[in-house]
Amino acid sequence: MSALLSMGEVEFWEAPFDSGPEPKSGSTFDVIIVGGGPAGSAAAAYLAMENKKVLLLEKGCWPRDKVCGDAVGGKSLSHVAALGVKPRLENNPHFKVTSIIFGAPNGIPVKIPLPKEEVEKQASGYSLPRIIFDRMLFERATELVIQGGGVVAQSCNVKKIIHNNEEGDNRIFSGVSTNLGDFFAPMIIGAAGYTCPVARAVVKETYSEELMNREHYCGGWREYWTDVEGCNVNEGAIEIHFLKGSSGYLWLFPVGNGVVNVGIGMVLSELDKQQQKLRDMQADLINNHPIFKKRFSAAKMQEGSGKGWQLPFGSPRENTVLQPRRAFANGVLLIGDSASLVDPFSGEGIGNALFSAKVAADSILKNGEITIKSGKEYQDAIWEELGDELTNSLKLQKLSRKTFLMNWALKKAAKKPKIQKLFTDMIASKEAQGNLHSRWYLLRTFLF
């Protein structure tokens, strides 16, 4: 991937990154953050800017890839700007998103423009490889953490979360045990994705609650391609093509310099019903689907770029008080994918990850501790802001499983600017997303 986007001999994202000396075993910090992706880096940066002594732990070592669709939505950009990263982002390879093409299961596409004012303000969104995006955020976080007297460690594998051996609400977390030693803090943030050891220690081991539900998890497969017809531009549309008879879709997200992130995703419970693996389904579409076969006829896949991963959706669960699932304990907050906050329709998770990082940092700065009370307030604040959006996205995900409805809805959208505006508003406007709760509003929009 890195070679395809290189503009010089060696780009910064291709080179090793020195994050400073390793922490000394037994050291104590104000906050320990497990996971150096966008959520963890943002939380570390926000806290360090307020003079908190942070230990930021990353299991990987740069240069490192992160399997993803690579889209960075508009809601992410305020955080990217606040952390001082946006100018650097704009000066490196990226694709500026100005619209979204939705492809119906029958192959008919509809192009939905994003709000003109957001495009003009460069606030509509980008698409760029996570090897670049994550590196920029991690470097910025490292700079701020070190300035604040903290430490950043790569190649740090967290083996155990240290606590007082009590159960449930009486359990208090106080540190982590790693391959580099044991480290302590009165506050810990779990930000290590769907396999986060902090999330497992809180949700499953402390409260015996469900950590993974296949109705609320998605499998994804991603490859990088060049010379895909219609994608050799630096701004325009990203594409989402819905698959017949399932909640899955194929995406084509250009990421700059003629490179395209091509992937396929499907809810795991739906994938269980299929007779193929995701990578085989994607290969079949590229090689045999009449539309994609033509578009990929001269395309080339980067060898070794095919990788799979999972996404924990933020869709609301039944019979659960804490939505979408528990994100706190005494001494712990979970953010991003660790808190299961990925949008269940679009699969986009970076915006919600950065938002949750800011809310978590604000909670710590306000309360000076993480208690059951403050943790509940943190989770309530997250759901108050994201709950309607994630609930509506689940409705759209379920709608996408009904092939005839998706064909009908997108056919209508292709002909009616009013419906196209509805799609645009649903993507960009919190107020408009609330209209999905009104069946009469939807009926009136589609039929009249």
C-alpha cells in the first residue's frame, strides 16, 4: 500500500517512528490508554493538552497498517482540526469526498451529493489509508504526551488488566500488566478495537455481560486496487453497492493517487447463511458481475493487500439497559470500537471514535476520577448524542436486506431530487435523521 502512494523516496508513513524511551516497570501515571489508533491517540492528545500525565500503549509498531474502509467522515474533521492534524492531512495523499453513489441490488446507481457548504469548507469528509491517517494522529499524540510528562510505547502487548479482585461494581481497576512491565494509574481508557483486552476485562470478566453478538458485528474484507474505471480522480464520489438478499455491500473508496480501497462487509449473522467467505464473494463480484467485471478489466490488485477484520456495531441491543453495551467500570472508560460504536449502516467508526475520545477526556477532566456514577454519565452522554443516529442506521441496515425495497427506494431516489435531499440530510443532518422515526414523513417523501 505505502509504495502505491509514495510521492518521494521514503514517505513518513513508510518509516519507523521513534516514540521515545520505554516506560519503566512500576511507573505511575494519571491515565493509561490502551490502543494507539484514532480513538486512543485523540484521547491521549486531549488529556495531555490539559496537563495529564498519560501512558499511551500501542500493540503494533509503525509503520503499521490498519484494515479499514479508509473513509474519514465529516464528523471526524472537527477533532482532526482541534488536534492540529488537518493541515498535514490535506498536504498528503487523500481523496476529497463530495458525494456518495449508492448502487441498488439490481445495479441501478443513484448519486447523492453532500451538502455544498460543507464541501466548500472542506468539512464533508476524506478517504485516505489508515496507515497515513493513524500515523499522523499517533505522531501528534506522542508529541503532546511527551510534552505533558507522559510516555508512549509501541510493541506493547497488554496481557492483563490489574484490579482489586472484587466483583461487579466493587471491582476497581488500577493498572495493566504488559510485556514491558506493570504500569499503574487510577484511570484507564480502553481503545484497542474489537479485541480490546480492557473491554474484555470490563464487559465479560467483571460483569459477565455479552461482549460479542453476531447480530451486531460485521465482517469485512479489504483490498487495494489501481486502474479501476471511474476511480482515477482525487475528489468525487465514494461508492456503496448493496448486495442482493443480504445486509452486505461492496464499497469502492478512492484514497488518492489512483488507488482504490475495495472491500465487502456483511453482518456476521447474515454471513453465517452464505456459502462463501467474504474474500471469495468479492472476487466473484469483481470477476463476474457485469458492471464490476468491466470496471476492473484493466485493474490491478496490490499483492498482499487483502485482509479481513471485524466491526462492532453501535446498533441498540434488546433487553439491555446500557446501550449499545457497557462502556465503563470503576476506573475504566471504553471508547471507539472498544465501546462498540461503529455505524451499523455505513460501517464508519472513526467519527464516533473521536467523539467518544473527547467525551471521555472531558469526563476525566471534569470529575478527576472514573467512578460508577461518572462512568454511567459518560455512557449516557454518548448515547444521547449518537443513539438516534445509530438506531436509524440499524433501520436502514435491516431495510438493505430487503432487495425489492432497496431497488424501489433507490429507483425513486434516482428520479426525485426530494428523496436525494432526504438521503443527503440523513448523512449530514442530526435534525433530519430524526425524521426517520416518522413513518408518515417517509411515506410522504417517497410517494408524493
